[in-house]
Amino acid sequence: MDLMKAYDFVILEVCAGAASAYNFPPSFSKLLMECITSASFSLSLNGELFGFFPGKRGLRQGDPVSPLKSYAYFSGVKTQLKQDILTISGFKEGTLPFKYLGVAITAGRLKKKDCAELVDKIVERIRSLGAQRLSYAGRLVLVNAVLTSMYTYWASMFVLPKGVLTKVDAICRSFLWEGKSEYSRVPLLSWAKICMPVKEGGLGIKQSGYWNKASIGKLVWWIAAHPDKLWDLIREGFDDGLWIIGSRGYTVKSCYDWLRDKNVQVDWHKAVWCRMALPKHSFIAWLISNGALQLKDKLARLQISQDDICCLCQSASETHHHLFEDCQFSRNLLQGASSGRVRSYAEECIACYQ
């Protein structure tokens, strides 16, 4: 049974007695009672307010005469017992599912349709951001700071359906590459690669499925670590009641790192994600390091370009290795950068492309 808006029926004297029974400091109890007893009300008659009178019960939301009533929700309760509870409490019977604190409450596991609101909110937020004009680096910041946080709240309370998690990942992937909620082309890199930590060559985006498991695992950890724990054994991640990853107890981050796919740490991540570099330059350098730029060798395979010859030196196939290591024009450009002649070489580069 779940009670909604039960604060309308709280008796203030009971609050004072409860604070005293739990040995709260007198100063705290006084402050608490001052907060909940200072509400006053007036009556509106014919558009005018008349008088002020203090409330005798209820916590600011309203008096017992308030039109906001409480509801009781039942699941698996016999009809007679349910009727007795409704009669004694004065509550009305609510129907499942219903929304509470912004999420859907159901009698069983969440279904895909119960999470439609979450997906719609993410899509609507993407439309409101107007991010198509942003660089890859700008959209990456929005994915980590905005879109990821929108499903984190749900993921911390429910085991979300796999279809919903897949849809959330697809939306985030589409937004990263094109600034839209849908992306019809083949991504430059796989989502699994993107979700790797920066040290392992990825972008550090959280994969929603693993993050959901890690967040729910925090609730499991609390049960396991509680003195009156319900379970005597938590499988795999626990050893003699201790969380085996780290020494500070369970954290969602440590469990996520334990669950996710691992990769070998790359030696170029510090140079690519240098604090002195602009984010958009770092993102391009990350694409180069992963061989994900749309160079002519790839465009020729997709039959977008007629040939794969490097347009800078006209001497070899335009691959990542050639363009950034073997191409003589690129070498001259780097030498110009080291000698301070960047502008003249950049002008030559533009003229070559033209």
C-alpha cells in the first residue's frame, strides 16, 4: 500500500511527541514545530479574502477541508481487508500505474510503455537544444551533462527494460554524431568504443545498461551491508561481505567499471585530451587516433569518391597513416608550425584543395 499526500492528515501534536520520543535536541524540536505550525489560512468569498486562522493539522499543503485527498494503492490485498482500510483511513482507492516524484509506479516490473515519457523527454530536450550547429565536442559535453542525467534518476530506482536502454543509447549516439534524435548513416565509431574510458581510447560516455545495473546494485549493497540484512550472500561482486572493487565500500562508479567491457589503456590519451587544447581539436585528434576520419580511401570504398589519391601530394592513397606520417606536404606543414611559418603553409594547403 502506498499513501499519496498523507501529509494533509498529519496531527501536529503527534509530530511533537515523535520528536521528543526520538530524543531530538530541544532546539531542533522547537525549530521543527515552528516550521510546521506557522502556516495560516484565509477564506476566499466572492473574490475577497477574509481572516487568517492557524491550521490544526496538515503540513502546509492544506487543511482536512483541502480538495487534495489522499489515495491508497493496493496489490494482492483481499477485498474485505482493502475495504476495511479505506473505511478506517478515509482514503480513496487509486489505480495503478500512477506517477510519483516524476516516475511511474506499477505493481510489477516496468514495461516499455511505462518508460515512454522518459524517452519523449530526452527527445524533446534534444529538439530544444538546437545543437546541430555545435561541434562534436560541444555535443559530447551535452550528452554527458544533460542527456545522461535525464535517465540516471530512473536508472537509480528501477531495472529499466532492455528496449528502453537500447533506445536511450541510440538517441545519445545519434545526438553525438548529428545533433538529432535519429541518425540514419553508419557512425564513425561503434558505441562500445565510444563508451570506453578516455584512458582506453573512448569518450567516457556511460553505457546505460551497465549504469542501470550498477545503480540498482547500490540498493543491493545497502541490503547486504545493513546490520539486519535480508540476504546472507550476494553473488560475484562480494567476498565475505566486502565489496571487492576498491576499499571505500560500494559506489556506482566502481560497480560500473567492474561491469563494463574492458580495453587496453592507450598511450595517447593525455596528448589528445590535453587541458591546453580546444575541445573540438581534441575531438578531431581522437577521431584521428581511432582512424575514424572520412578520408578518401574510405570514401572510395563507399563509392563516394572516384579515387583514393591524396589531394595534397598526389603520390599515394589517402589513408590515416599516409596523411599524418608519410605525406610530404603534411611534413612541411608540421615543420612550418615548429618554425612559426604556419600561415604560409596553411595558405598553400587551401590553394592545393582549390
